Amino acid sequence: MSKSKKLDFRTNEFVVYPAHGVGQITDVEEQEIAGTSLELYVITFEKDKMTLRVPTQKAIEIGMRALSSPDVIAHAMKTLKGKAKVKRAMWSRRAQEYEQKINSGDLIAIAEVVRDLHRTDDQREQSYSERQLYEAALERLTREVAAVAGGDELAAAKQISDVLESRIAPAA
């Protein structure tokens, strides 16, 4: 079996872990597990009060990545401006697809979920499960936009909200 390629992340660097969103590497430590010495990234997720240890050899395999570039952020914002694409499939199937997109860690896919589940005041109300998925996707998107811009989540939330509102505002 070939060894997995190893990503080079440094302490204090922000990374995206697909299932949990943006976290910060606080340490790289050696630990002995089942008689094998492993090098682990220690990633903390402040908001969730959670710490994760990821083997450095498995980081690529599980989809851990660096923060998106400003170009990817711009593309995500453009995606938000697009028209919602809601399939006619059963909700359970769509919910599964949305969940997969959110947990993929792909910022564009997450932006698609936010776009598709965003509701305006004059649209029908979201179901509880729609709301949960929307909020999860919005939080992931907001955290990454904030981390790329320097850490201000309120400003990132406003930026995303402005983009979503501009989409529905009638052209003057």
C-alpha cells in the first residue's frame, strides 16, 4: 500500500475540515497509538468548543484543505446571486444531497445550498429540516468568508446577506 501524500499545514493556520468547517491548527504532535507512532494535526473549532486530531498522512484523503482563495470566495458570491435550482425530487432525497454538499467542504457547493434554501419574506416558510440545513450551510460559508477576510464574522454575514438580498431586489 502506498503512503498517502502529506499536506504541509503550520501551527496557527486556518484550515477547512469537510465535516466541521473552518478550524485552526494549534499544534502538530506525535502520539503512539496501538504501538505505532503517529504525527497528528491538532485542530480546534472555537465556535463548537471542539478539538480534533487528524493524522498528517490522512489529511488529503479526508479532504482537509487550506482556506479558499479570494477568487473562490468571489465565485461563491456569484453562485449566491444565481437563481435557486430546486429539483422536483422528494424532500428526503434533496435533503441528503444538500447534506452531502455541506459536508463536502467545497465552498461553491455550500454556496449552492445557501442559494437554493434561502427564503425571502414573501415566500413560503421553511420546514424545520430545511431551516437546519440552510443555517448549517450559511454558518460554514460565513466562517470561511470571515477567515479569508481576516476573521470578522459579522462583516462576512452582512456581505452574504447583502448578496442574497440583491438577488431578489427588483431592478431599478
